[in-house]
Amino acid sequence: MLLDLVCAGALGYLLLGRVSEPRTLWLLRGYLLLVALGWLLQRYGNLPLTAKLIEALVLVCGLALAILLQGELRRLLELLGTGRLAVLFGSGQQDLQDASTVDILVDTTAQLSKRRCGGLIVLDLGSDLRPEDFLNPGVAIDATLSVDLLLNLFSADSPLHDGAVLIQANRVASAGVILPLSRQTSFTRHGTRHLAALGLTERHDRCLGVVVSEESGTISMASQGRFERPITRERLRELLSDAVSVQGAGRRRQPRTLPKPSSSGERIEATARNRP
């Protein structure tokens, strides 16, 4: 019995320790509380009807969590299937970014927005991304990050301009990357770049996706399967700086969570309506 409690406690601690989004954490806490209550009633309580009701409630809540957290569960199964347990237990090497990366990304997106040139930049904050995580891993570059390089990669003359650029450890790791698309129906009216940014951040919570619309030139940012758009240059700098500073401090929390989409599929801030 003692071993059972220790193993169950360790599993619960692992689950809660890997969750940083407050609402998801509350859901898991409530579910684990129901499981513990059901176990106590079955073992020590003489309340068979109440125990059956709690057991049924645990089953229903488990199915609801499987639907709500399908992206996280898919990621868990992928890590278990590929044997990448170091990532699962949080001991993987993080690709730290610095402030210069933020400046380069902000300047690049501002120029892309001004030129109405579409672009999708993925900033890896330590998700241990591998080629199998993409539909197409693109072309390996491993070059020093610079504004000129990013602008050339996204220019219409470049054969890689339709794909995403992956940035890891302050370097351009690859370009022309084809990302998995999001299945969120509220964003189907947006372009492929926006759906790709959402799709990757749904699966990898330590990734950020910066998108520049080719049609309107608006700047968007995706994090944890959520969008903030349109945003100004200053707002983008604020979000990226917050993400990098949190990562560099080594805290066990994720970058600032973006606002949840409204019923129309996005939340637009009144102060960010003007395009840079």
C-alpha cells in the first residue's frame, strides 16, 4: 500500500509539474482530487452508492479531459513512442535565446509587414524539435541569425519563402519548413501560415510562432495554440522579451499566455489595431 501511494504521488507530481497553464493545472488538480476521493471511499468508506457515483464522475471527467487536452496527450504518446524520456521529465537541453534575437525578429517582422511580404518564424525555446515533428523538415542552414538573412529567405525570389524559418540557440537552424496545421475550426478563414503556427504551438508549448500576413501585412503571434493579432511592433517586442527572460531565468513556467480566442476566433486588442 505504501509503495502504491508513493508511485501514485510521484505520477501526480510529474503531471502537475509539467503543466504551466493555470486553467489546465486547475482541471488536473480537480480530476486528481476526484480520483483520490473515490479511492478513499472505496477503501475506507461504507458508502457504496456514493463511491459508484464518484467512480462514474471520474470516468466522465477523464473522457472530458481527453478531449480538452488531446494535443498534450498526443505529445505525451509521441514522446513515449520515440523514447524521448528526457524531454518528458524536463531534463532536455534548452536552446537559450538572448535579447539580440528579439531585436532581430522585431526588426525583420516590421520590415516584412511594411513590404507586405508573408513570413512565418518559429522560435524554439527548448522543445527538442526533431525532423519528424514537421511535415517537411526543410533545408538545414545553421547560419548566424540576422535581419538580412531572414529577409532574403522570405523574399518572393527565394525557393524557401513559403515555408517557416526555425530559430534555435540564436541561429537559423533551417528554412522552408512545412509545419503541421491546426484543426481549430475557428481559424479556418486564416491563411496556411497562421494555421501552421497554431498547429506547431499546440503540440509544443515551448515554441512561439510569429506570422506576417502577405495580404494585409498584419503581425500575429501564436503561443500554446492561441493567437494574439494584430499586434504592433512594440507589443511583439514585449511578448518575445517576456518569453526570453522567463526562459533565461530557468523558471518552471512558460512564456506569458496569450489571450484565449473569442467566439469569433481571435481577440484583438484596442491598442493594437494599427499596423506597424
